[in-house]
Amino acid sequence: MEYIAYLHKESDSDFGVSFPDFQGCITAGKTLEEARTMAQEALRFHIKGMHEDGHTIPAPSSLDQLAGNIQMKDAAILRIPA
């Protein structure tokens, strides 16, 4: 199973990553590779916490479902395995 992540880069910041299916699951990295690695770790940690707290893990959204999401504007899309 893979989840969509948004990758953003401001000129004066690191690469930021957020997950539209998991509010509050965010991370960053100085390089693209570091951001991808950190995204995998953040997603695993977030899902583990949800599972331990008895929360339902959402099914991954599709690109079509997220097409109108304002956070998607100017973002690169990553698929991160759970």
C-alpha cells in the first residue's frame, strides 16, 4: 500500500513533506533523498501511533480524489510505501 505525499520547496527552506491522508504527519529534509527517507519514517511512525491508539487507518487517496486539494498546488507528488 502506498500513500501520496506532497513535496514542497521554498527558496529559503528545506524540502517539506506532508500527507493529505494523515493530518499532522509532516517532515522535511535538506535534500530530496533525505526528504523521501524522512517521509517513509514519518508515515510508518504516524500509522503505528494510530494503530496503537485504536484509530482506523484510512485507505490511500487516489490522485483523482486529491486533484482539487489546495495543498497540491505547486507540489511534487511522491508515493510513499506504508
